[in-house]
Amino acid sequence: MDDHDDQHVDADDSENLDVDHEDYSEMDDHTDDIHGHEAVEMDRVTSPMQEFSMSQVGIGFAVLAVGLAVAFAVPLLAA
């Protein structure tokens, strides 16, 4: 297998690829750029520090009850 097939590139052919990496620099997902409003508002609050109301607690318990019913009660009743 000495001839090179241009239509099929294996992982071992990486040194044979002619790619200009500068063309793909804008597609980098791992950037730390600060854009617009983010430069002004840098105050970040994590979830455990945020206040919540009793109605939000009630909604959370209702979602928990429905989730437990779907996960455990329905399969037990179907068996």
C-alpha cells in the first residue's frame, strides 16, 4: 500500500495533510474573550448563594415527586 489515496485519510496520514491552521483559528471553542456587557458585569453568583422562595421549594418537591413516581412507581406497577 505505497500509493496515497487522496480521498481517504487515515489517522496515520496526519503528516501528509496540507492544512492552514490560521484558517480555523476563529472556530476555537476554548476562548477567554470578554464581549460587550460581560466586561461590565463580572459579578457571578453561584447557585447555593442565591435566595429562593417557598413557592420555588414547593415546585422543586413536586418535580421530585413526579420524577420518583415515573422512575419507581410506574415500573413497579407495570411489572
